[in-house]
Amino acid sequence: MQLSLNIHNQLIDLSSPLVMAIVNITPDSFYTSWGNKDEDELLEQVQSFLDQGADIIDMGACSTRPGSTPVEAEEEWNRLAPALKIIRTHFPNAILSVDTFRAEIAEKAIQAGVDMINDVYGGDADSKMWGVIAKYRVPYILTFAREMTTYSTCYEYTMSNIVDFFQEKLDKLHRMGVADVIIDPGFGFAKTEQQNYAILRDMKVLSVLQAPILVGISRKSMLYKPLGENPSDVLPATTAANTIALEHGACILRVHDVTAAKQAIAIHLLTHKEN
């Protein structure tokens, strides 16, 4: 099965996995943040990601880290709008994604030149989100996660539950005319450490859905807590987890460290190259 994404009528082949670089437009990310500081600093960061081979730049202006309280929509847009304008102006050909669970932010971002929407609550936090995605026909990242009101609660589920969750939502989105849907297992969102690792171990099951899989596991607590480390110390663990994810079908790696992810993909592809 060959997967691809249609971005502005350009088909992007996913037989070689992509790297999505994280740009946090927040003052309170668990790892790195731009936080509306110096324009040159933002441009330098994005340029560095692109030079390292990032395929997609994912911008978020409302933190969804564990324990955080989401800012109001107005504040989210006030953070995002200037950064988006800066990046789109200086990098007109870059593929841009916005990480938001709000339909109004998604629509404004698309109108400002964003190519895809990354919704960490899978449409559950805002009933209008899917209507916006269907209206503009942009690729949509559908995450297996609970809405913000139940974020801190962990649920019992099996991989069959996760497949059912995605299948139901994929069917609805396709009926609405949304063709390009990427699924994200949602590592770290209302899941225990054991559940996170069970999903990583059994992720191949998701291939039955015939949808591209995104994995966002970079420097998360499921990596640094069992090792007794901090987010800044677990790049090797992130690379190991990303390599497992690639072996189990990941098409997109969402990361803080582009070079390491690109190298993991290169070695993964070499091991699967036919002689």
C-alpha cells in the first residue's frame, strides 16, 4: 500500500517517511519555546530546521502539555498570527502545519497560508473543526486523545478500541469530503506509561486503516521519567522510540531534533532497501 498526501494539488509520496519539526509559539512548552520573542530568533530556528531536512513545520500557540491550562482563543491567535506571517513571508514554499483544537484558529491559519491542521483532540474539543477542514480540503491530523476536560484521566482501552475510534472518525471525515487524514496514536495524552508503550509495541495494527501514521513521541515523559532524566537528556531515547515507530509503520515523525530523525529514517530505509 502506497500512501501519499495531497497538499495544494501536489502529491507527496510517503514511502519515505517525513519529518515534522516542532515550533512552539508559547512561553510554557515542556521543552523549547519561541514565545513571541525576537523575529530573527524565530527565523533562525525555522531556517535551521529546513536546512536539516524538515519536511513540515508544525506551529503551536496553545500548550497542551500535561497540567497546562489552555489559553483563550484570542490569546492563541495573538501569539500565532505574527509568527505565522513571519514564517510564511520568509519561507513561502515551506509546508506549514498549525497545532490547534479550535476551529476558528484553524480557519484563520488556513486563510493565512497554513497547509494542514494538527488537532490533538480529534475534533472532540470543537464540533466545528471538521466543517472547517472539509471546507478548505486541507490535510488533517486526527489524534487519539480525550478532550481537554478529561485530559488528566487515563482510560482503559485496547488496540481494537483505538482502531474502532479511528475507523469511525475516518468514515465520517471521508463522507464529509476530507480525503487526506493522518492518524496519530496520541502518545502521552491521557495514557499511562504502560499504555504508551503498549501502543508503540502494537502500532502495526493501525495499518489496517490504510491511513498515514504520525508519531509524536519526541522527548516526552514516557521516555524521560522511566530513565530518571529530563527532557533535555533523552535525544538517544527519542531516536530509539522513533526507530521502533518507523519499523511499525510511522510515515511522519513529529520531533524537536530534525537531524536525528532524518538519520533514523535514512537507516530505516537502508535496512529495507532491496538488493
